[in-house]
Amino acid sequence: MPTCHEILSSVINRAGLKSADGSPLYAYRVTEHEIEQIRIELRNRLTLAGRLRTSSEHAAFCLFASEWFRIEHQRGPWEWVTILNGIGGDPSVWTRSDLCDYTLSGLAWWNLAVINTGSSRRFLATLVCQGGFPVNTLRNDGASLSRLLKQSLQEHEQFPEESVDRIIEQHRTRLPETLRTPGFLHLLARTVEAVAKIRKDCTEAAQQQVSRRDWLDENSRDWHHQLPFRLEDQEGQAVLLSLLDSPEPIAVDRQLLAVITGLTEGEQGYYLERRLQFPPRINAARFRSLCGLEPGAPLFPRMTGFLRAGSKHAAVCKFTQPYTASSEDPELSLSPAGSARIVPVSTEHPTRLEVRSGTEHVLDAILPGGDMLPDSPWVFREDAPQSLIGVGSVSTRQPSVLVASPESALIDAERADELPSQIEGRRLFRIQGSAQIEHDDTTYCVRTGHSDSTEFLYELRGRRWCSGTGGSEAWLDVPEVFELRLDATDQSRKLTREEVRWRPIRGGDWQRMGSDCVGNVILRASVAGETKLQTRATILPPDFRLETRPGRDQHRGRWTFRNIGTCGFSLADSPGVSARATASGDDLVVDVTLDGERPDRIATRLSFPNDCVATLVLVTPTVSCQLITVAGTSIDAKRGIAIEQFDGLWIRVVRPDGKRPLLIDVANDVVIDAFREASDGVWEYPLSRAKERATGLLAETDDRDCLIRLSVAIGNTHDRVMELRIGRYGYKLQPAAADQTDQERVRLQDTDLVDALADDPARMGVIALNDPEIVLPPHCVAEESPGVWRIDLADAEPGYYLVTGRTASGDLLRPLRITAGELPDAPPEKSQADYSFDEVSTIREERKRREVWDTFYTRVTEDFGAPDWAKVDAVTEASIELPITTYEAVTGLIRNPIAAARVGLLNPSDAALWGRLEELPFLWCLVPIEAWVRATARLMRHRHTQFEQAGLSAELANQHAGLPIANFVDCAWHHHPSAGVVSACLFTAGLVDKPPTQLRLSSTDSDYSVGFNALVSRHERFDSRQTWPSERPKYGSEARGLLEGTPGLLNTYRYSHEWAVINGPSLAAIHAVYGIPINPSQLTRYQRLRSFDATWFDYAFQLAMIRLIGRRSDEQPDWLEAIATDESA
């Protein structure tokens, strides 16, 4: 029987190599005979020696494990036992330490490294990825994988600078729950990278008019070795071919900014989704033009774009530009953010792009593709991405399409297969060939397989009117219909009046467009005799506007319909409401009286001479101040509101005096923002605009249950008419009596919220307190009754656990700690420096636990290879999804600057993590430069040692050691401007090879003036005595000397109460550059100053840092190199 070394030599020789060259293990295409030889030899080695001893045995273990798992894994979680059962023997004798050691040593033999996610190493995931896609995964879930890979491939080719891992993460919900593991997502990302490279290498295939597969077989015979699946597997071949020849991404220049409608498949069937299409870069002037902004409209260095449709609201992109950009027309960098899409989407509301920077509103617009979907059939590509290609009659090159047809429509087709899924109440069909769809006296034709066809979308454009949140929307004057061509030609065409007809919604003849088209109507667009679009619309006269004036008591009010012309008025199903209408020229005055409780909205009818009626839902015109949902329904403002709920809530004020309402920070008695008029006389404020400010106030403490208070005030005297209590959670869990010792029961603390969860069910989970990777199986948590859950702990290891939950709409439940079995013994008394991660977590006394966490981090930051870092990284990573205050280990980490810097260095592209940590008493800008330099040097030294010990060559070890730092330099400046200055310091210290390209290292008076003037203009609508935080951070003599003695650092100000806002960033920069310690009181002051206007604070902070680094470098020319040298000594 050959030895492991002999078998491996045979494998390498068969591949035409002299030694392992760093290729992935799947590239060696190991045979069944070779795997059987390795299995027998490994079993013999274990029988004789009890363990694997040589590096060749470890390498054989890795090769066997990767291939055996690929073949034998069925479905469900990835587990070592699948591999161990293949080798034979008792799996319980294998320790995790042995498996990790074998994997690390074996991969080094192959000149490979373990997957490092930045926060942890993935040993089993590395072996699985080295083997490629498990055959049964391709067989069972190939369809969903193919769709996800196609969508991700298109986005990667469209945005090559965007992290592929981040793109895959954004689409993870398209996968079955069991496949949403970090290792499998990593495998998907590497697949997308490999296919994109292959497609790029074979661009000549299109010129020669051959398939990419044929071209590759002819010109690059070993091309398939780059792929993590085997082409001899039928399942792998199907996935590959669907990716290789998938369409090129639509050129983003076709519509630089547009809303794309598509289908996504989930576990319950298909859903309608909308996402934003955007380019990686766009100049500011072009952006303003596309979004309908004035040429000089202010843009901010950091902005976030949100898509909003009805109750759905999701972050989709980030806009960034260098803080010291000198161009008057700077270039904006755009990158995906958050979920990047809205799913599912309601067709009752248009999808709007909202862009803001903190509380500053930038724009709110409906982009091309964002209008409501019409009544006519919706036609989608069947192949990924399943985007909308028509809203009526369609001729397409696609071999088949998916059609969402109205429920009552009749379909006559060559082939139409109905799918077991509905979209917004519509039936979903797969159609091939020709089909006719009859609905509402209209025939639509759908044809597939037409090689000379071009796909078009049709949409309405014009001026809109809205009565307020949850109210009616209407067109002011007849909208125009545009034809949008779905290719790279960037062509659009306005349809002529001859191509558009209308009729009353109640029926009647189709009529030519004219001024008599008013009320509730149906519009039809026909091209070449085929109906391309048919939709409902409410149209009002072009100069129409509504005034709402409440009376002096709670029961009376008035609407005035301006420029409405001749029309009648009536109420529509409004019990307890009476109205009297009086015509006055072209206006209509309606006096409203309430006979009972005040309704939030009142349905009305306007009757026009053309026999059409406009149904409008209007805000009740009586005095009120309400907290409302996106549907316009009021909710109880007295109960606590979670910060996560802000995106779906508005405040609405109707008052007789017409004074603008204000939102007040009660504790500090400052104005946060002012309301805007939704319509004449109705003031509204979306709480989403105050989310960043409220988050900053909550971040002043790590108390899980802290509350802040915001109030609605009127006038200069700040008469308060409503108060809101804001916390981190909308729901709390508390223990309930259990009747079995191996079970726990938990319930909602507020029983009034049980009904709210009926339509918004919570997803519950149980995780180990000290290790978020230990998760109890889903069947251990069962909903016993509404708001009550039973937790089965019979199979759980003894110890502490956390019950966590999140509603379907994203609201977090406050975690609850429970115990399984006998409580672990308290750790024996010892020196604080000797406590391990697990021992610190089990200290019963909170005050002592906090002290020991500080000592713990002082110890582990001296050794970046300490085993406890694995647990620290796991809870830090888990904090992205769980409440940020869940783990005390995280709140302890941010109190140690070097530990915090390590997190930033290892996660440079993780915007969510950077943002989440600032929801605690922490600011990235206050991490000292010295901490960044020391953390970088220690991290690189640790990684270099780690790779050398694993057997990697010195060159490869250096390359891997510096990867996180290079990524930090490239990516981190997007999240915080201080990262750009930090990167420049790392370059000066000799720790990175190139300076950051996104930073202009200078600081001039003109730079300061630009930022100051922008600050004043943003806040000039208020008296700065009411809005600007005036309490100065306390500082000592050293800081005072630096502030007053550094040229250009002490900034001029207009009034004394503005001093803190103007000079707070300079004081913060002194702490960062000179490492002057900061106490909790000072940190709170800086957090308040930054939350007031983050754009100014970050801008001024960077300018101050540049000046201070210049001064310190003049005084101590080699201070940065000295820190790095001290660490390497």
C-alpha cells in the first residue's frame, strides 16, 4: 500500500507539476481510486500511531476531506463528522484542536492558507471550499444557486471595485436557510470571481460568434481548473453554462440612476422586489441633473440613499467624496449599502429615492422605473436577473418569460404553465411562444423567441400632488407617457397624443387626450396597434392645491380646494363626519364637523362635469398632533419607541395658528429639526430624519434600557404638545413560569404588543452567551401562544444562553439571559490579568466584571495571537445582527484603543460594523494615531509569524500578512475621514507600501471657510442659540496650549455659544494626534457635537488632524517611525 507521500506525489505528477503550486485542491481533480488509497492509509496511520504525525499525512487529510465532503455531504449544516465518518473510527476521539492543526499544516503543504474572514479563521469552511460545491447541494438547490450567482455576477461585473463578498452577503436571503453559512457564502464569492475572470479572458468569443465554452475549450485547455466544481458532474456543468453565457450587465450609462423591478424567489415562492441601479461614480453636476436638483443644491461628503415604497424603507447605496475635494464639480463614489433592495414591494405606492446626510434632507424623487406598476400584465425575464421587461404587449428575444397576470384574465397560449405562486394577488405563468391575454376588454400579446425584437418599458411622468402620509396621490394635469428602451442605446420617446387614450374608470368609450381628462380614469398606451400599457390614474386640474385649516375647537375644520373648477363634493363612507360645501369662483370651500371621535383621515369624492369622480383620502382638518405609520394610521405615542422603528413612523401636526412645529431634544433643550408642510396647513416629520441624532443620544451610554426623550414643540417658547420616549428595543422579553425543569418559557413584557406581532411575527433564537456560533436548533423554540415561547433545553450544554428575537419588519426584541442545567461555578479568585474570556463572562458582580474586562483587553492586546481573540471576534461579528449592547465583551473592547483599532483594521469594508460600534460610547475619530500604528504593527507581526509557522514561504507570508492593512487603506476612508489620515500615517511609519489616494494632505484657510459657510447655511433657518450645543468639552493645559499655539487650529466664530461646535473637532483631533486620554464626560460632549452635524465635525476634524500631525512631525520628525520600530523590537 503506498504511503501518503507517495500518493500525493502521484497526484501532483498527474497534474503535470513538480510540487504543490498553491492551486486550489479541486484543481488537482483527484480520482476515486486515489481517494480510496488515501482513506485506507489515513485509517492505518490512526490505528498505528493514534494521530497523524507528518506534514504529508496532514496534506493527505486535507485532500481527502475536501473531496469526500464534496461527494458525501447531503444537506443541512456543515459538520466535521461527515469527513470523519469517511475515514472511519470513532469521531468522538478527534478533538477540534487536532482538526485545526491538521488543516493548518496540511494546507501549508499545498502552499495554501486558511480562510480568514477578518474576525476569525474558518478551518472546515476552507476544506469545503477547496473541494468545491458539494454535488448534492448543486442537485437539490441548483436553481436558487444559479439565480443568485447570475445576479451577483452581473453586479460584480458592473461594480468591479465592490467587494464580491459584500455583494453575495446582500443576496444571501435568496438561499435556503441551511446554506447561509459564512463558508458557503465565501465559496459563492470565489465562484463569481472565477467566472468573471474567465468571461473577461474570452471576450474574443463574441467576435468569432462562438459560445464562450467552445472558445475556452479551443484556446485555454485548463480553464476549468479555475472553477470550484467539476464539469464531469452534470449539475456543475449546468450551473457553469448558465453563468458563462449569461447576458452582459446592462450598461449603467443607459440610465445612470433608475429603479429596477424584478422577481426574487424565496422559500414561500416569488416576491416582487425593487432595487436601485447606479454607476460606481458620477460627477456632482450630472447627479443633480438626473435627480431634478437645482444646479447649486448642496451635496455632502457622506450621504445615504434609501428606497421607500409604502411601509418599506431600505438603505440601498452610499455616496462618498473626499472631504478635502477641491473641485467645484467633485466626483461622487457610489457603493451598495444595507439590503440594497426592497422586497416584497407593494404596487399601491411608487418607489422613491430618498437621499440624506444625517438630519439633512437632500432629495426625495421618483426615478425612472419607480412608478406604480399598472393594471396590465407584468412581463419578466425568466433567466436571472428576473427583471421587468414589459407592462403589456411584449415581443422579446427571451425563449420564455414569466407573466404576472390579473386574477380574472384569460390566457390563450402555445404553452403557458401556471406556477404555484402569486405576485400581489396575480397569477404567475411561464409562457413560451405566443400568448394572448384578455383582461378588462383589452387584448395583450406576448411573444417569445423573436430575434429582431427590442424590449421596452412604459411609464407616466408629470407633476404629482399628495395629501400627506397615507393619503391620496394624484397627477396635476394629464401625465405624459414615455417609452424606455431596455438596451444600451439610452433612447426614450414621449408617446404622441394619438397613441394615448383615456376613459372614465367606471366604463365608457375611449377618448382622445384633452383638458377634460380629469378624475379617476384609465389610461391606455398603444403602439403599432398593440396595447403596451393600461393603468389607473387620478388626475386633478394643473393649478390645484388644498388648504387645511382647523377650527378653534377639536370638532371643526375647513378644506379649501383651490382652482378645482366646477365640481360637486360628497363624503365617502365617513360615519360621524358631516360636511357642507360652498363654491367660490374656481374654489370649493368645505366646512367639516365631527360628531364623535376624530378619524385620522376622511374619504371624499369630487364629481366633475365629465361624469368622472376623484376619490381623495384627506387628513382630518381638526387640531391634532399624532404619531402615525406610513399608512397614515395613528398609534399610541405614550409607549416607548425603538430606534429601529423610526424608518416607518411620522409625526403629523395640524394646528390653526400655522406655526412651524419643531422636534426638541428634551434633555439638552435644543432643536433637532423643523417640520415641513406635507400640504398647506398639515405639517409632517419623518422620524427617519432624526434617527442619526437619536442614535447619537442613545450612544452616550451602554445601558441596554436607557431612554431618551424627544418632544414636539410649537413656536419660540417651545410649547410642547407631544413627548416621545425612545429606546433601543421596541419589545422586551421576560421569564414566564415553566412546568418542566429542562425547559424555559419567555413572554413579551408588554401584553398590549401581542396583537402587533400577530401580523409581524418574531423570529426567535437561542445562542450561547459566550459563543454566538453555538446556536440551539430551531425546533428548540416553539411559540406556545401569542407572545409566549417555550424553549427546550434538554440537549443544551450547561451554561448561560441568550434568547434573541427580531420581528419580520426588523424590530429587535431585548435579549433575555437564561440558564441550561447547573450554573457554571464562579471562577476562583485570581489576578485580574489571568482571567480568560469565558471566566470574565461568568463573574457575577457587574462592577467587578467591567473592571476585569478592561484588564483582559490590556492583556490580549499585547498578543494578537492570544486564543481568546477568537471569542472576541465572534461576539463582535454577531453584534452586527444582534443588539449592539448584547455582549459586554464588545462594550469592553471599545474602551481599549488598540483593541478598537484592531477591529477597524480587520473589517475595513464592513460599514455596518463601523456604524454599529458608534451606537455605543465610542467614536472612531478618538482612537489615537499611536493606537492605530501599534495595532497595525502587532497585527502584521502576528500574521507573518502565523503563516511562517504554517510552512508558507517568506514571500507568501509577507503577502498574506499585509492584506488586511492594504484593504484598510483602500476601503476605510469611505466610512470615516479620519481613516484616510490614519492611512497616511501608516505609510509614513513604513507599514504600508503606498499612500492613500483619496486624501489631499493639506489644510488651508479656504478649506476651513468652505466647511464653515456650509455649516452656517445648513442651520441658518434656526436661531443658533436654540439649536447649537453650547457646552464645551473640558480640556487641560496641554490641550489648551496646542489649541491656541497651533496656527489655524483655533477657529473663528460668530457668537460665544457657537464655540463648542466650531472648535470641538479641533479638540478631538488633539486627543487623537497627541494621545491625551479622554474621560467619559468628554466623550459624551464630543458625541453630542458630532451628532449635531457629523458632516461639519468630520470635515473640521480632518483639517485639524492634518495641521496637528504637521506640527508634531516638525517637533518630532520620526515619531511615527519610532512607534512602529518600538513594536518591531
